[in-house]
Amino acid sequence: MRGLIGAGLLLIAHSVLAKSYVGVGVIDAKFHAIEFDRYYESDSNQLKQVKFGYSDKGKVEFFGDLGINTDNEVQDFALGLLLDGTLVQVEKVKLSGRILDENTDAQLGSYDNDYFRIDILKKPDYAGFALGVAYQEYAVPKLYKYNDAGTTLYLQDDATDVQSIGFGVHYDPVRNFALNGFDFERGIISFKNDWYISSSTIFSVGKVTTSDAPELTQFNQNGESKVFPGMQGNYELGWMIGQFGSGFSYVVNVGYHLRASFFMDKPGEFDAKEGEILFDPPYTIIHGPTIGFAASF
């Protein structure tokens, strides 16, 4: 499990129309996957999360989250810049942990990879929706079936590489209410005590490539690649209570978040051809509870 402990950074607004945005929160996130006789356990990282943002209610807006570990190093980050109608967001997250035997919990290996994503979006409308393109690149552990002269072997890759690009829609009701006082069902309101769902859905094409892990290299299956259609999504469902005003706004939210990445392969393929791996795409799921507080002024 990953613990993220938030702390706000105050930004000084330079215009009476400008708004600063700060937030604190706790997020537990676990990378989830079970394959054949093993499962993957995420590292536990105690991180302090610093959230900040600034908007002049016009052409310029920037915001970000920094995850700082116990060695005071920036381990995870997300940064965004809105300039003249275009929103650019960059995110980097560490994905690391252990590969464990499902029956005995004995360690079979480990993984230490990065997740990188960049979004280029049209400026969000007043309801908070934004359309645009997204590129992501990351690596995850993956177990492959290999046909060795009719005998099935399982080859472990600790860093299967995924690169994808696609088009989709983004929506963040918590941040949008704190900045604009907007509710999707009721329009502009001063107080909200209701459920919420935030989402980011991308339809994409991805290239998946095996690494040079020893088990793959032994059977000349390193560097193999294949292209798949897919979908990536970040979703959060929860309850929020907030007050919006011209001088000060706040939102408290409790929910559960899910980040998932899926690619689609030909149906009905369950066995590898002789001398090859069954190249099925990895399914990436990161999930956990979240609680937070955000304010703008």
C-alpha cells in the first residue's frame, strides 16, 4: 500500500480575479495483478503530498502535486499549465514492489519501474470537461506463457514496456467546484453535500514490448513487440461537502479511486505457438481509498 500525506502550499494571487488553489489529503494506492502462481505486492512508501495551483480566471493557470519520500526526494509528481486555451498536464509515478509466490509468499523477484503521462487538452469548459490527446509510457511486471516443444513454461518479465497514444475526455468535479462553484446537475451553487465521480477516459493504440529480463533472453523472447487497441481510465467515486464563495471556497471529499489500463487482443487465443510466447497484453490496475480537503481563495 502507498500512503500519501498531503500538505498545502499557499500561492499569492496577483489580481483580484485570481484564485489560488491548495489541498491536503491521504491516498492509499495498490498495484494489483495475479498471474498463474504469483502476485505482485506494491512497496509501501510514506510520501508527503504537496498540492498547489493558481488561476487568473483568464488565460493562465497552473497546478501540481509533489510526492516527497522520507529521504526528502521527489518521487512522484503531476504538473499542469493552462495557457491561452490549451491545458498541458505531465505526470510521473513510481511503480515498484515484489513478485511473490501465491501459496507460500516466498519472493520470486522484484520490479522497479516508472509511469509517465502527458496530456494536451482543450481548455476545460465551465462544467469542467476537457477534450484532448494523451501519451503514456510505463513498465509493469508480466508473466508470459512459452511453448517449449509442446511443454508450457512461464517466463517472468519484470518490466514489460507499454507506450500508447489516444484521445479522450477529462472531468474533475471536486477541483471545478472549488474554483467555479459549479455542480453538473444544478449549475452554480454556494453549497454542495452530494456524491461525485471524477473521470479521465482515453481510447488509445498501444505498443507493448518485452524487456531483456533473464528468463525471456534465455529463450530469445526479449524485445518482442505487438500493437493493441486499448483504453485507459482514472476514476474516483465518493462523497463531497463544499462551500463556494467569491473570496473563499473549500471542498472535503472521501472516495475510492481506480486507475486502469486495458488492451484488447484477439479472442480465443490461449496457447502459444511452438518456440514463442503467448503475447497477451498486460492489464494494469491501481486502486485504493482516498480522503482530501481542497480550498481556493
